[in-house]
Amino acid sequence: MRSDKNMTRPVIEISHLSFSYNGSTALNDVTLSIYEKEFVAVIGPNGGGKTTLIKLMLGLLKPDSGDIRIFSKPPKTVSHRIGYVPQDVAINKSFPISVIDIVLMGRLRLHPWTRVSKKDKIAARNALDCLEMLEFQNQKIDDLSGGQRERVFIARALATDPDILILDEPTANIDSHGKSHLYGILKELNKTKTIIVVSHDTMVLSSYITSVVCVNNNVHYHDDAEITDEMMDMSYQCPVELIAHGIPHRILKTHKDK
């Protein structure tokens, strides 16, 4: 158990939460607490409920039953304290828009009906600097690599200085070197922010995280940075080959069909 948890309150509290799509259960009786400055890996199979869980945290979905509180309040009332980067950012890369303009979009949620201010521009540049992308501020988004674009989208979420940063599959289109680089940046941000990352990069993530949430309709929380065979089996309920730097690392024991 991390000792600092005894001195802080949970920033996210979920109690007996269930959610379904058209009668098909996506999440069942979820109880979970995430504390300040945790770096949480959310793992599990496609369709297991990972993105649904994130959308409930963001207030984009409403639970069928149970309760969710962010900073002890309903999610929608504190959405300004959460930075979110979805798995597929909807942006036309061929549109002639600069990196700094994309990051400034993140500031619009604070005052959507006013012009960009000097304070907004400073915040946007600071966010790019944190993601090591300030030198690219005037480049077009289409000129960047996949890893660079992802850092720009994270900078957009960071521009409002959120207390919680949630990223859904941030390294899906990034090579192994880029993944390690990005997670290193997130680890630095974790000194002041709670980080939640949905990812299949289990072996890479294990070097940076503080805890693991396994999601497969049910949710299991593990207060440990190590992603074990037991966690993987619990999440995927079948043999999973883990890959470390492109090389098979270990294979789980074959499960018995139920």
C-alpha cells in the first residue's frame, strides 16, 4: 500500500456502478477509488468496458445504478479539472492549422465566447514546452510524426492545467522509442497530476505506473506497479502473449474453458 494514500483523499470515487448499452452489460458493480498523483494503467480486452469507464468518469455517460464522484462532486460539474485525450482525435490533418492553434483550442472550454488572450497564449506555449513541442508551435499538424501529433493533443488537454489527465490509447500509432519517450514525459507530469492511461502497452507501462485497473465488465484494482500474469489473466480471461521491445516476454498459462 502506498503510504501517501493515507494522507490524501481519493480524487475519483466509484461505488457499485453498473452501466449497459441497450440491455447489454458493459460494466457491472464497479467500486473503485483513485488517489491524487497516482499513475494508473487501465488494461483489458477490446469491448471489456475501458472506454466506457473513462466516459463515465468524464460525465459523458450516466450510470444505470451506483455513484461516481470526482473531487467529491458529480463529474460534469468538475469537467474543467480533467484533461482528456480520446483514442481517435477528430481532426483533419490536411487542414492548414498550426500546432499552437490546436493547443489554444483547449483553452476555449474556459471561455468559449471570448477571444484568445495573452494569458491563453502563454498557457498554450507552456503546455507545448512540457511536452517538448514548443519549437514546433508554428508548424502545420500534417507535418508532424504520429508521436509528435499525440504530444500536441496532450498539450491541448494540458493547456487548462487540469488536476487529472486521462489518455485513451495514446501510443496506438507510435513506435517503441516514441512510446518510452511519451511515458517518460507523463511520469514527469505525474509529479503534480493524477494520470490515467488506457493502454495495451503492458510491458512498457510497468516502468512508469503506480497502480493497475483491470477492466473486463468487472473492475479489479491493484495497488502495485507490476503488471503480473494474474492481472492479465483476470483482465483478458485467456492466454496473452506479452511483448517487450518486440520480443515475446512470457506467456500465461492456458485457462480452462468454462
